[in-house]
Amino acid sequence: MKRQTTLTISCGRVLKAKAQTVIFTQVQSDDEDDKESIASSNYISNSVEENIAQTYHITLIEDGEVEEEDAEDAPAELEEGTRATIDELKEVNLGDIENPRSIYISASLTHGEEGTYIALLNEFKDEFAWSYKEIPGLYPKVVVHHLLKNAGATYQRAMQKIFDDMLHKNVECYVDDLVVKSKKRENHFHGLRKVFERLRRYQLKMNPSKCAFGVTSEKFLGFIVRQRGIEIKQANIDAILRMLEPRNIHELKSLQGKLVYLRRFISNLAGRCQPFSRLMKKDVPFQWDEACDKAFKSIKSYLMKPRVLVAPVPGRPLILYVAAQEHSIGILLARKNDEGKENTLYYLSRTMTLNELKYPLIEKLCLALIFSIQKLKHYFQSHSIHLVSKANPLKYVMATPVLSDRLARWYHQLQ
């Protein structure tokens, strides 16, 4: 026989507890009296041996009324959000004095543009929710327990379905972050209206405290998006510039973690961090030498003038530069602008393994090309690529009469 008591505690706005007793007893034959196997919560026959290999269990709930968990009313207002914009904003009230409906537009708009935005926002005012009560079909328990934040991949798939014909044209969407963009100001109202109509069709609501309209820059996925390109947030750069020389392995890992976040903005990052790799090995004493200090200062100097990355243009070819350094391989993806100058899209690099260091130069270039294809596959699928390197890795792989296992694998990936 075994008795187990469970205390269930529900912690909402009101703390509630529920006691539950479970008694495990040996399986009895059919001709035995029921009272020796079940009895009551206060008495179980002591003659039954403790044997729980094969058992029944009886659940006994303590006396007293068990109350269901309260589904309290939702908060009066939505949680305050942060408007991810760089521009100065102006607050506009779409309601009245007694029932304000605040929303934000860019302070740099002309008087005519401001009037057009306000008229458009008033027309689609029902697409905003200033409180949870204005969201149709929302169960109060979901709000009380903040389960709306756990949408994840399911919500992302739904948004891709909803905005399928607009994505990467005039809309960018990542889970609940939505950006409506246009190259010309006069075309922005048309794209914004289409998005509002799509939201109305699928009964989606926006939090006005997190929205900003008519802005020319935006913080999206941790970076700043402007007309001229994608930039690093100054706070991320300052976090590295203010760092002192690492004194132990934990501070070095912290530095490398910050650099990895910015890796697509830094050329040959793996090569620049090569002096640090010795300190990361197991059972190696941490000793910050001159080479590490030089590399650390070089990275700081590089970040004093951070690069601005651009987006690819549909229909235009891209330029891929591959190079092999002493201990690393580096890749640069670029495109030409309207003036014929090359702009950077992506930096990529990695450290070579001990076996890869023994490759001849031409095979190191082949390795860099294969690495770029694996990491930048989406660019290769949607654009024509012009390859630039010291030697021709494609010709080497395609023209070699007898391929080794490694070259055969590369040849297969290049098909």
C-alpha cells in the first residue's frame, strides 16, 4: 500500500490550493470484499502487503468545495510598447478628450502629408486595439497569463500566408514585427492601405503604442534600416568600444559573443580573431599577449567606422569575392549601384581546421566557394553571381580528370 498526497497551487491574482490524496493498493480478487481494497480515506486494511508492481489507484479529494481558477478581467490597456524608430515622432489623437486614441507619426512630415496620414488612420481606426477588450474573440485567461507571447513558428506561418504576395516587395514580417516600406514617398500610402485592408480581412489588430507611421528609419531585428542601407546600432558598437582587455576566458567569450552578432558587418572576422583561438583551447593558461592586444585594437579601430550594408536588387547580378588567408577563408558579397560603385551585402569568414590548413591554395579557394554556397544559398538561388578570386576554383574542380573524395563532394554541390 502507498499513499501519495499532492498539493496543487494555482497562482493568479488570487492564490488558491487544492489537496489531492492518491492511495495505491494491491490488486484484489473478484470474490474479496470491496471494503478491504478501497475502504475510505481514513482507513485502509493493514493486512495488505506493500506491493505496487501491479496496482490500482484511488483518488480522494479532501472535503471542501474546490473552486475553479478565476479568469480575471483583462487589463484595461495593452502593455506599453517601444516604438522602434530613430525619427522624432509626433503624437496624434484619433479620439476625443474623454476617450483619447493616441497614435504616432513622423514629426518631419509636411502639412499635406500629415493630413493624408491622419485621414488614412482614421479610416482604419478599427484596426488598432488600445485595450484587450477591443480584440474580438480573445479569451481573458490568455491575457491574464500572458500566453500571447508564445505564438512562435505557428504565428510566423500564418503571417506568411496572409502577406504572401507582399513579402519582400513592400512588406517585411518577422513574427509580430511588421514593416511596410516603399522607395518613393507617394507610393507609401498605397502600400499602407493594402496592408490595412489585409489586416481587416483577417481581423488582426495592432498595438498603437508600438506603431510609427511616415518614418524614414526603423529598428528591425536588432539593426537600423535606412534608405541608404542596414546599419549597426550605436549601442552595440559602444558595448565593444568600452570593453577593457579581457582578463579571463569568460570575458573573452563575452567579447567574441558580441562580435559574432556583428559578423556580417566585419570583413574577415575569423582572421582578425585568430590570436584569440589559442586562449580558447582546453588546459591552456590565459595569457593576453601582444598579438591578442593588437587584434583587439584592430577590431576596435574597424568598428569606429562601421560598414553600411545594402539589400540586393531583383534582376541585378551579385559579385562574390573569395579569398584564403593563412588560417581562415573570407567571402564578400557585393553589388553595383546606379553609379557603378560596389556596395557590400554580406561579409562571411571562418577559421580553417588543421586538415584544411594543409590544402593547396586552389583547394582553399574551392573550400571558400563551397562555404559561401552553403551559407548564402538564398542569394545564389535568386541572383546570377559573378565570381572573383586569384585562381579559378570552378575550372579546377570541373576540369580535374580524376577526382578525390573531397573534390567529388564539391563537384556534386556545384552542380
